[in-house]
Amino acid sequence: MTTQLDAALDDRFERIAEALTCGLRPRYAAPETELVAELDLPLSTYQAEKAAGRGPRVFQIGRRNYVLLRDWQAWLEGRAGAQTDD
């Protein structure tokens, strides 16, 4: 059974995937701030999730934090599953 939240997350994830793959080379990672902005998620909410140990795996290159797209997708799917289990 698909909920409105699931449909909204699916739509947003498709937009993220489309935006990230529109070049000649596929992207495997992206800056976490770009992913958060594309999802229209408040940065403070995302930071609270990370601080509580419920965020995706992050690695740093230079001054930026990056997330592997497969980790980002798994995190989103986990959050969606947590919402439907309640």
C-alpha cells in the first residue's frame, strides 16, 4: 500500500536521480548539502538525524562532506520504512 509520503519520496528521489545523472558520466556521490536541498529537507532536521546516529554514511573530501548515492538511497528507504512501521 503506497501512502502519500511514499509517493512524495519516490517523486523527489526520481528528481534527485535525474538531476544527478544528467551528465555524460554517472555520479556515484554528491555533496550532502546538495542532496538535502534537493529533497527540500530542513538542514537542521538532517543534522539532528546525523547527530543521533540515524544519518547516511558520510565521507569528506577537502572541506565538503559527501554521501555515496547508494547510501543516500538506502537511508531514504530506511526512513520511509520507519514511517510506515509506526
